Amino acid sequence: MDKYTGKRLDGRYEIQELVGVGGMAYVYRAYDTIDDRTVAIKILKDEFLGNEEFIRRFKNESKAIAVLSHPNIVKVFDVSFGDRIQYIVEEYIDGITLKDYLSQQGAVKWKEAIHFTIQILRALQHAHEKGIVHRDIKPQNIMLLQDGTIKVTDFGIARFSRSETRTMTGKTIGSVHYIAPEQARGDVADEKADIYSVGVMLYEMLTGRLPFEADNAVSVAIMQLQADPKPPREINPDIPEGLEEITMKAMQKETSQRYQSASEMLHDIEEFRRNPSISFQYKYFVDEKPTKYIDAIHTVKNPEPPAYNDNYEYEEVSEKGPKKKSVAPLVITGIAVAFLIVAIALGISALLHGCEADEETEFYLEDLTGQMYNDVVNDPQFTGNIVFEKEEVHSDGDEPIGMIVDQNPKGGMSVRIGSTVTLVVNAGGEMAEVPDVSNYLSADAESTLINNDFVPNLIEIADDTVEEGRVIRTDPAAHSSYAKGATVNVYVSSGPSDTTVTVPSNLIGLPLETARQVLVDAGLSVGQTSPRDDTGQEEGIIVDCYPLPGTKVDEGTAVDLTYSSGKESEKQLDVTVDLPTDVTYDLPLKAYIDGTLVQEEVVNPTYGGTYHLTFQGTGSQELTIELDGAKYRVYTLDFSAGTVTQTESYPFVPEVVSSEPPVSEPPASSDDPLQQFPITPTDD
């Protein structure tokens, strides 16, 4: 057992079990004793507690999600950044990843694919409106609940697009199968990069395969840049033409030809849903010549592209003579950086640089410009191979503080192991104090920060104490020393948070355990659960709730659930037995239900012509009445229908009684001996 399981954090969160391990954090399922709900807690690994860059990235995740509030995005409930432990408390998702679902199902029906895609796009639309780009959209980061609800997770490499638009290479590049071409090149990655990734996922859902697959990540990355995917309808002819057009438009390599926003793609999908036979007539120029292959690292003698088969798996092109070590003059530095990082992570750096030198004495040095200094010096691939020296320069340009703007020696060459590499790092412009703009109107705060040579980035968040439109705080905080020209996040109140939620309308008819999860997902809790008989429903099905579905209640409100016990309740039936009319004495009466004696009485027809009995039960049962030991009447008792039906009747035969008085004989005299011994007369 690890050191957190079974412990309680801050006297509130009871850690139950470890459910996952990420690159920076452990993920636990825990119980929130105050809000009475199950939560997920991400705890930063101990080895990163002293690393300012990792802590910054860990905080960035919580900061990114904290400004988001959407039913298709995982919720953040709480954060804690102490000296000894740092954690984020999130909504606990009880489901599977979309990747697991696709692995089980293969291709899914196109209606199901657009159902999932619409939810993902709505989540991204909300995030993009808040200035946040996810940058790692892939099925592994999409959770699927039992009711078909989608939850987008893991904003760990998300960035506020208005304050930082340069892509972060290295660990922040998403899976090579889903990244946009501009991410692979190291170019600016904005909202349209997320759209490309959605297009790849839609392609995978519709066809059951990825658009680009190869033996290694480098080949896949090259294909993302240069190859055209096989049209989905060639793989699955059942895909409607309009949906194929939507998929291919989302996957355009040129961002100008791609959907420009999530809302634009949603619009086309809604048009398609209304008319599945629609054709958008999206046509793109395709060069008749095969796509040319540019080796990102080497110049080869054969200028022709490598052959690739129908699955777009690149095959090695044979060439005569030794490979050259020089870098191709047409190489784009960002491509080399992205490919190298992916390849090194897979342990195939030798494939990239093709170095013929002794691997034990030389190390291939990539171009590190554009990366963040802390990411590079903490990358394990350099440990024991390169010694870094840091040289800071002050710049008023667009580069963020901490970015490598130059290096010596340059990248794209092999160096001796143990060589010293000087990294020139942007330390920002001239330092200045961040003004205190708390409670300012947002426009006034912007003007004040601009006048102090800072770049304001407005972020709206709910606040119950600060008036709508006024500043809550800044990051960095007021009076902090910060580089001029740097971006200051300004948190502006959007007014009190709406803590009311609606009781889900689909509760009635759900199984009990599913209803529990639906309530938790809606931000509510489960109150009393009680069974009810005679509902006509299967056992465990919800038949009623309070408050009623559709009612607006406060977040966290307990909802009482009534479910079917699967049993019928007993009903009462009255039976009237007609008694014989010609009997004036007591008669024993016995009642049998399905052959079992249940009642025994003494009746007398003299005092009334009928006798009433009452029975309780369920279903259909047979009642037999006996009078004076003889079968008299038979009835069918249908408790479900509430009916009594006489099915058999037998006559009652009363006892025969003589009406003449008995003959009296005189008593024998004791003096007469013959009378003492009477003689029976005979025929003689």
C-alpha cells in the first residue's frame, strides 16, 4: 500500500485507492466527507515538489480547468498548494476512455460517432471561448460514461491562447497520431489544432482505423505533414458523403482550409443531422504528383520519396553509398525538434540522425530553440550526455520568459558526450512592479496595466463577493516584481456563481445504481432510497424521486429515490358463502386455500342465509369450503384483479331426524321372575 491510501487530507478527503499514475501525479479515488461525494485527487509526485517548473505546470492544469464550467468537461472542486503536498480535487468519472471503447467496438455507427463528436466540440467551444486550447485531444483523454455522456479530461498541457500561443514541444506534444501538422512543425498552435485532432478521432470512429499508421512515430509524424489520408468512404462505404466531407475538412493540413472554430464545425454537423444526404461540396486541390518526401535530418542522394503501401506505412528506400551527416537545407527546425523528441522517447534516436560515429562517444544535439529552459534541463535524455550552461538575455519581444532563444553549439549536429552547451534564455524585459488593480473595472485595469508596460489577459470567473465586471486579483499578484512586456492574467468577476442544478429528467426508469451516478454527475447527492411494492416494474428500477425531475435545486442537494422491489403487495378479498336454507342447527365450516386449512368456524343458517370470510394474498388462489365435513363450494380468488369467482357447487345433505316421539313401555316388576328374564317370541 502506498503512503496516501487510507489517509485523510486536510481533515476532509479520505483516500480510498490508487486508480492511476501520470507523468507528474498520482491519481486517487477519495471520499469528500464534507460534501458527501466521491472525488478524484491528483497528488504531485514527491520528486517534483522542489522543481519550480513542474509545480508551475501542475498549477497550470488547475488554473486552466478552474475557469471552465461545462457538463462535458471534468470539474475541479478544490486545489491545495502546500509546501509538503500539492493536489487537485476533481470530479470522479466512473467510465472508460473513448480509446478503450473503440478498441472494443472497432468502427462505430456514424450516428454514435457524431453523438460523441458533438459533445467533444461543445466542450472545446467552451474552453476556446475562455481562451484555452487543450493541445492534447485524443481518445485517451475522452471519458465515456454509461449513459453516453462524454467528459473531456487532462488539460495538463492546456495554455491560455491569448497569453501564450507558441507551442510547447517535448512533453507537451500530444500523441503523434492525433497532433496537428503545425504542432509537429513547432509552429503556433491555436484552437484549430484541437479541431484537427477532433477530425482524426472522427475518422477513427467512422472507419475503425487511424488515418496514418506506421512502424514508428517518426513515419507517422511525417505523414501528418505530407500524406493525404485515404477517404473514409473507401474504407467504409456506409459513411454518408456529407459526414466524410466534414471529417476531411477538419483534417486539412492548411489551417486556413480547416474549420476555424468548434462552433463552425458544430454548425455543419447540425446541418448534416437535419439532412444526412447533404453535400457541402468541400473540394481541395490535390497535386497529381506524389507527395515529396523531405528527410528532416539527412540529405540523401536519392531525391525520390520513399515508397509507402496502401496503409501509408513508409518503407525504407535503399541507396548506394554512405549516408551523409549534414542537415538538409530545406529542413524546418521545428519539424526536426518534434520528430527528434518523439523518436528519442521511443528509443530510436539512431534512426533519426543516422550517425555512423561511435554511439558510445557522441550524442546527437537537436535544435532546442523555442523550448522552455526548465523542460530541457529536466529532460532525462540529456542526463549524463550534455552539460548545460544558462545565459540570460532581456527581451521585449513575444517570446515568453524562460524560452530558449539561442544555443551554442547549434542544433542538428553530433557532439561529444559530456560537451557543454550554452542555452541563451529569455529573462524578460526590464523588471517592474505589478500595479494593484483589485476592484477596478476591467477596462480601467487593462489601461492601468498597459500604462505600466504589461500585457493584460482578462479571465472571467464567478465570485460571490466581488461585483460583476470588477477585478478580483491578478497573477502575478499585485506589487510583485515582473518583467515589462510580460502577460499579467487579470481575473474579473462574472458575478455570483450559479450553484443551482436541475434534477435530471431521465431518472425515472433508470436502474438504482445508474441513477446514483447520474445524480453525482449532475452535482447532486443521493438521499434516502426506499423500495415500493406492486409497481409493475422490475426490481431496482426507479419509479419516483423527490424533488421531482426538472426541479431547480441547490448544488449538492440530496435527492430521495424510490425503486421497485419487484414484489406485488397483498390485497384483500371478501367472500360471501350462501348457507343451506333448510338447516336450523350448528354446522362446522372449514376453508382451504390451495388445499391448506386456513380458517375453521361454526355457522348456523338459522341466524342468516350467508356467511362472510375475508382473505389476503397475491396472484390467483383456489378457495374450497366444506360444510359438516363435505365439500360445499369452490371459488377462484384473483387478488391481482380483485375478483371472486365461484367455480364449483355441491348440494348439502342435512341429517335425517324422526318427528314421532318414542314408545314408552312400563318398567318391569322386580317381583315377576319372567319379566326379569324376558322371552323372545318365535314363530313356533
